[in-house]
Amino acid sequence: MKIEYLILIILLAYFYKISIKDSISESKNKKFIQENLKIGSYVVIMSGIIGEVIEMDESTVIIVSGNREHRSYLRIEKESIKKIIDRLN
């Protein structure tokens, strides 16, 4: 009888960690990005591309990625930004 309660408690704790705690930390990360994103910031987008923000409007961002010889300009949605990183060397 007690082992069933133990299994239930473990399952509830796992559910809390997976669903609730991860969504709270993800919403905090989105809020941080909205408040700190500016022109000149280096960002990583969901697909793993790293680039520098060169232009912004309400919902989209233009980033430049690549090296000096081969630059790519990408227009992305602000929602697809995964994180802001420190300036690259």
C-alpha cells in the first residue's frame, strides 16, 4: 500500500519538474530577452545560428551572421531568439 503512494509522489514531482518548472524558467528567459535585446547584441536563435542584431522593430529582428567575406543577413522573429550571449572575440 505504501509503495503506491511513493510511486505517485515520485510521478507528481517529475511532472512538476518537467511541465511547470521548465515553463516558468522559459518565461523568465523570454522576459529577459525582451528587456535586454538591443542593436549590437549577439544572439543565438532556436536553430543554433549566432548573429549580431543590426536592426529591430516590434516583432522582427535583422541579424548578420558569418565572417567578413561571407555575411548573411537574416530577418527573424523575436520569439525565435533563444538567448543573448556575450560579445564574441
